[in-house]
Amino acid sequence: MVSTNNDSHPRNALEQRSRTLFEASVRNLSADIRSRLTQGRHAAIAGLKQPQPATLHKWLPAAGAAVVALAVTAVLFTGAMLRRPASEATLAADDLALLLEDDSLDLIEEIEFYAWLDETRSDRS
Amino acid sequence: MSRPTEASGQAGDEEGAVLVDARDLERFLASVEQRAFRIARIVLRDDEDALDSVQDAMLQLVRHYARRPAAEWRPLFYRILQNRIRDYQRRRQVRGRLFAWWPAFASEEEATVETDTAVDAAPAVVDQLMATQALAELERQLAELPPRQQEAFMLRNFEGLDVAQTASAMGCSEGSVKTHYSRAVHTLRQRLGDAW
């Protein structure tokens, strides 16, 4: 059986059933999860109303924590890395950087999205 | 009635930027947060990671894109969320590699990943049980799909984004979305069987 939804996307039985099950699982989310999502939303909206600190000030505590964490982790893993081949040691260092980084993808997301948007607009015009 | 808020950040000088009504933004987030959590939960299979990724996506949307036209919020939000989900998956893989030699860390990691679902299974009726089992099977099969097929299926079918919005959220062409989606449906149908 095939039906059509509001964006004219035809749905077969599998698509309809999986959508129904998904919707039910959303309705049955626990009160705790709902509450934490609401708190997260309020925290995000609060950020809209507060002035952001200067960029340097914003990053200082995070940068300090990252440097300390990196130093401690480097000491812990130096022995293990020294026993590995050079390429593997480099990979492990990259892995550590990934674990310690926070918002490094922000800029990439912006650049990628607006590049895509420009491309789409120029295709349509 | 709230008045448009002068959002902080640099977005105000961008072409197409608009004044933000905080209530519009809050309504938007309220409309997507629970579904976004379930989508993240299906991929990450962990409540805490799913909650964190949704909260990160909300924060990033507000911080960087609040002043974009409201029509762009949904694809942007899901684009950020998909990036966050991938980030959590990569971090988990890296942690697994780094701490594989340390049994205490490894077992803790496994225990976290296997945390039970957040869905409240209180009504102990047969239909409910069957639905729960069917959903668990669907989630298991979805988790085994290639990531792009997974994204296309969940954004199109669960979140109800149209092809253009899905393409925007995934950062690919509309043709690619159709291909990923169609392959996902085909594979799921094969794996779940005719009866499903």
C-alpha cells in the first residue's frame, strides 16, 4: 500500500509503520528526558539574551583546561606511545586532540552550510 | 507578547539576517527537541550522549544562526545535530582505541553504551510489547545502515523534512538524498522482511 504525506512523498507500508513507531516512541519519552530537554532549551534561549564575553576571555579558561589536560594525558601515555611506530604515535596525538577539543567544528559547519547555500541559490537563478 | 531580541554575535551583519523573536526560536526548539533526541538516541544508543548532542545543537543554533530566517532553522539545526552525532561517535571510537588496554575504562565504556532506552515501557499490554519489539528491531537495523542512508531515512521519514531541506541538512544534492533514501528503504525492507 502506498499513500502520500503532506510533502507529496509517497509512503509504503514500511515507511508508514516505522514512522508510526517512531512517533509513539517520541510520545512515550520519559518525564526525566522531557524535563532535561526543556532545561537545555531554556539554557540555549538564555544565551540569546545575554551578551557574549569577548572572544579571548571566553576561550581562556577552556584553553587553560585543555593545556593542563593535554599535559597530564601526555605524561600518562608517553610510555605507551614511545613503544609504538611513529605513524601510530601521530595518530594517537590526533586522537587526544579530538577528545579534548570542543567547538572546533563550528566554523566548518558555517563555511560548509553557506557554501552549499550559495551553490544552491546560483543553481536556481 | 515578546519583542524581537537583538541577538549577540556577528550574525546581525550578515546578508539575510533578521531580528530574532526569542519566543519564535523557543517554539521552534520545542517543536524539534524530542524528535531530535530520539534520532540522536537511535544512532548513539546512549541517553546522556543523545541529550548532550541535542543540547549542543540547540546552543550552536542560537549562538550562530538565531538571526537567520526562521525557514533555515530546521535544516541548520539538523545539520549541526548530525555533526555532533558524528563527533560523539568518533570520540567514542577514539576512547575505545585509547583505553582498550585498560580493562576498567573499557568495561565502563561498554556499560555506558548499553544503557537502556529512555522510552517509558509502563503500559504492559501485548500491543505495546509488540510495538516496543518492532521499534527495537527497526532501530537495530537502522544502526547498521551506512551513516548517510541512516541520516536520509531519519530526516525524511521521521522528521518529515522534504528533499530540499534534507539536502540542506546533509550538505549534499537533492539527487543524493533521493539515492540514499531509496537505498535505505530497500535495505530495511530486505532486512526486516515482508511481514514487518
